[in-house]
Amino acid sequence: MSAQELSRDQHLEIYYWMRLTRTFDDRMLALWKQGRGVGGTFSQRGHEAISVGAGYALGPKDVVAPMHRDLGCYLLRGLSPRRAFASLLGRATGVTAGRDANLHGMGDLSLGLIGFISHLPQSLPVTLGVAMSFLYRDEPRVAMTFTGDGASSAGLFHEVLNMASLYNAPMVIIVENNQYAYSTPLSQQMKVPDIARRADGYGIPGIIVDGNDVEAVYAVTKEAVERARSGGGPTLIEAKTMRMLGHAIHDGAEYVPRELLAEWEKRDPIRLYEERLLSAEICDQAELDEIGRRCEVEIEDAIAYAEASPWPDPATVLEGVYAP
Amino acid sequence: MTDTAQTFGFSEAVQQDESRVMTYIAAISEALRYEMRRDPDVLILGEDVGGEFGGAFKVTKGFEEEFGPRRVMNTPLAELGFTGMATGMALMGLRPVIEMQFADFISTAFDSIVQFAATTHYRWGGAVPWVIRAPCDGGIRSGPFHSQNPEAWFVHTPGLKVVAPGTPADAKGLLLAAIRDNNPVIYFESKPLYRSLKGYVPPDDYVVPLGRANVARAGDELSIITYGTQLQESLKAAERLAAEGIHAEVLDLRTLKPLDTEAILTTVRKTGKALIVHSANRMAGVGAEVAAFIAEHAFEWLDGPVQRLGGLDTPIPFSPPLEDAYRPNADKIYRLARDLAQY
Ligand SMILES: Cc1ncc(C[n+]2csc(CCOP(=O)(O)OP(=O)(O)O)c2C)c(N)n1
Ligand SMILES: [Mg+2]
């Protein structure tokens, strides 16, 4: 497993991104409970190993289109917590300068990031196009995107798997199977238990991975990224996990059995990774605590920055509809 | 002849160059080939566009041979997917030209167009410089699903540009402008004009800027404001009106989004009467927007009610007597214009 190639520094880096994502998420939810949020937002809880593990497998010139549970991926691509928080609060300093809501639209091509739209799974064909531009120009780059179990039932998902396979596109698709699409459990979405099997119909590898094990997610994604980069075509990776909170901030998710959540809580991706880092003696508790403190400071700074940031000037509302 | 020469800005001498007289569809092919030779980032994708076949209407015949399969991509039947794919390519700086086999099928790609491509620059600054070529319009007995004019859906959508050439020269000039524009542009090309209309087309780098209408015929008693297929019908009607001493001005919008509002104001202020004509059905069509604009901005210049002529508000019928009843044509334009002139 290529995860074994991870150096100590890389391990700590991965841990830092997961912890930063969790801290961001916790503080974001607290802020919203205090009525300091704007509109809605999506909790990331439980998805940190996927967004960070998969995102970490990309090279600096690769391009990724994350979805609404992939804050970790945005952060590790270099989107600062300050800009991200300012986006959430609709400020002029946010990625979209107040034009797009919550985590939507956080695109920045200088960071290799494509912003998503609500319509699922619209990021898929766009990512395919990014991959096709790499083929067109003979560039050894890879395009990656994330999608949900719910979105994997849309026709577009299948159009894209077919075309990615047909064109041998250098593309990696991560399906975050968190057991629910809003309130609808997997059993009411499809008869096949493994979404990865949908890859079989298109003649591409379909891989299942434990979405709460960051090293495993990193390893399979790294392999898929290298396969894509070396001309081996697309891969579908199904990362199985659990959405630990509601679909979005307004949703108490009463429809999710509490026992199910309790089971998954034992497998919290950040705690699992901490245990692994400690038991393998990659670092000690003091180092983990120190990283935790760093994350707290960064997120507090980001919130202060975002709340002090100006609102967008209504006089600019017409600006930017068209590219010059 | 003089009107045309003036408005297109070609000298009559140049227009006599017989070798540059070509069909509307040949002008489209010429523009595509010209731009692909000039700019290696331009590529074509769509159903059946490649190989020997060269597209349902043969617009790209011979292209794969010249440019190779990488630049002339056959796609599976998956409009939503390949339009979204073009958006990804465009975000990376390529300039895909998508051939929608018929404009009617563009509805299957709706999300990729109006939700993703149209909003991206406003939301986060990503430019999406693709063009969709959409062969539109009927009158050729093709029935409800091969005759449509869905331009109003896209004119309604911020972030898109929409063009509808009505002459071979504009077919070329607007296509070059559309490909070079840094925004998603929907290019409605008229199937009925493909091989029925011939005209002089300037050689080489001939660009008709987006957003500029053209006075296709000058007149001072009423304005017929139109585009696409109905330009030719309007010109025929104006000819007949002229024979009766009624001088109609024909304004060819050419670009439907952004609208050339200055040109609309200029012609309406000049004539005081406006008839708007398009093949698409009337309800909430482009004519409604133009009429509202005139009402808002030129009310005091009007000497009669703004009139609209469009397709009927039905699915497009197949059988010749039904389709003829459905469609605007020169005769219907003539009659409405004559009544308006007499108002
Ligand atoms: C085309 C479309 N229909 C409906 C919605 C509303 N919606 C937003 S997220 C969601 C569920 C998505 O489930 P899934 O793909 O599993 O992603 P998850 O939120 O579970 O991560 C729904 C129905 C949408 N965004 N797009
Ligand atoms: Mg889900």
C-alpha cells in the first residue's frame, strides 16, 4: 500500500487538515446556533477522511471539483479558512464575493478548484471536460471530483461514467456513500448495495474503501490518480461512511436511527487516525494537541476576519455576469 | 441592393465577386474551418460530427480528416453530459463548439447550460467560452421535435449570449465572434436557410460583433424588427409593401442577447411603428421583450400599437396545411405591416 510511503511529516499534515476541517465545522455549527450565520450550511462531520485523504492524493497541477461535504479538500488545496468563512457569511472577501451561498461556488482555478452548483451531479461532466482538456493538450494531469450516493442515481452520473470510460479520461470519481440522500436511506435509492459495482457496467475499475480510514482512502485514490496519469483511464471509488449530522444545518435528521449513529460514532475518522498515529508511534499526544491548538487559533482568526469583513456593495450586484 | 451593400458595409464591387457567393450552411462551415486553422484551442464536439459523415447536416464534413479526432470529437447520445464536459474544457481555456444535432434536443442539456455554464463567471469568475450551434426552425415538414426555436429560454438566462444569423455573411461573422467571445454563446442557425439562401460572404477574418443589430432595409413608415429565418420573409414583405408605396424599415437583430437596444430605439423613433417577427411562438418570446422595451423607452414616439407576429402557441405541427397555419411568412408579415402602416 502506497500509504506506507507516507512520511511522518505527511501523516501530520493529513492529520492537520482533518483536524482543521473538524474545528472549522464545529465552530461553524456553533456560530449558526448563535444566530451569527447567514442562510444555511452543510456539516462536514464524518466526511473528513474522504475529503482530505482523496484530496491529498492529487498533485499541485491537478484539478478537483469538490462537493458540499469536502471542505477538507478545499482547505488542503490552499483555500484559506479566512476566505472560506467569509464566503459562508456572504462577505465581499469571500471566494464568490457574496454571490454564491455557503460552500457553493468556491472555485479558484489558481488553486485547481472548480466550484460546485446545487444541481447534482453537475460537477461530474465538468470534471470530465477538465480531464479531456488534459488529454487534448497532452498534459500529465488528473481531474477528480466527489459526488454522493444520492447523485449516483441521476442519469448524468451514468452519462459521465460512460464517456469517461469511452475516452479513457484521466479522471477519478469519489462517491461519498454516507447512507443517506437527505432523508432517503440507501435502501430506498437502489437495490445494489455497492455503488462501486456501477463501474462494472462501463468497464472501469470500481473500488470500495472504508471512508473513515484516511490512509486507506489516500492509498486507493493515489493509485487511481497514478493510473489516470499514466494513461490507465478513470476510476470510480466508493468511500463508505456515515453522515453524522443532518443533511444541512436546519435538519435534525430524526429519521436516522440513533443506534446507527452510535455505531459509526465509534469509528469517528479523526479519532481512528489519532489512535493509529499513536499506536504506530508516528507521533505523541502532545504533538496532536499542539496541532489541535493551531487549528483553534486559525479558525478563530478566520471567524474574526470574516465577521469584520465588509458586506458586498449592492452597487456591484450587476458586475461579473459576463467575462470580459 | 444598395441597402444591403450599405448595411453590410461591402462595396458593390466586392459583392460582385461570384466566387464569394455561398449558401448559409457553407458560410457556417467556412467560419468553423477558418477558426480551427487559426486557433488550436478550438474544437468541435457532438453527435455524428466526425468521420466521413460530418454531422447530420454535413457542416463538419471533412473536418476530422483535416483536424483529427482529438479536435473533432464524436460523442455518445448524451447532451447533458457532453455539454457539461464542454464547460470543463472551456474552464481550462479550450473553445469547444458543440453541435446540438437539432436545437430541439438542447432541452436535455438545460442544466449544464443554464445552471452551470451561465452562472459560473458571476459566482466565482470562471470563464466558459463555448459555443453551442443549434440548428433551429421549421417550415420543412419536420414535425414537433425537429422544428423548434427555443431561443427565449436562453435569452431569459443571465450569463448567456444568444445569436441568430439571418444571412450567410452574418452566419460567418457571428460564428467567429461567438467562438472568440469568453462567454457561453448559443448560436441558432436556421435550417430552412441552410441551402435555400445564398449571399456574398467576405473572405478571411470577418467578424460581426455580438450585440449589434443591422438595418437590413431602410424605410420610414414602420419598423419590422426580426431575426433568423424571418429576416428573409420580412425583406420579401417589405419589397411588396414598397411596391404599394409603403416604406418599411427592416431591423435584423442578429444578436438576441445582449439586445441592441440603441438600434431598436433608433428605428422606432424614426418610424413610430413597430412590428416584431420571429418564428418562435409568441407567448413570452423575444418579441415580448422587445415590445416591452419599446413601451418603456419609446412610448412617446409611437404612432400605433406595437405588433408581434410569431408562431402559434401550439407544439409545432407536422402536416403542411397545419404547419403553414402555424408559421409566420412573408404574406402574413405583409398583411400585418400594411394594417399597421395604415393605423
Ligand atoms: C438535481 C438535484 N435535485 C435535488 C437536490 C436537492 N438535494 C440537495 S443534496 C440532496 C441529497 C444528496 O444526497 P447525496 O448525493 O447522497 O449527497 P449527501 O448530501 O448525502 O452528501 C438533495 C436531494 C439537488 N441539489 N439537486
Ligand atoms: Mg449521501
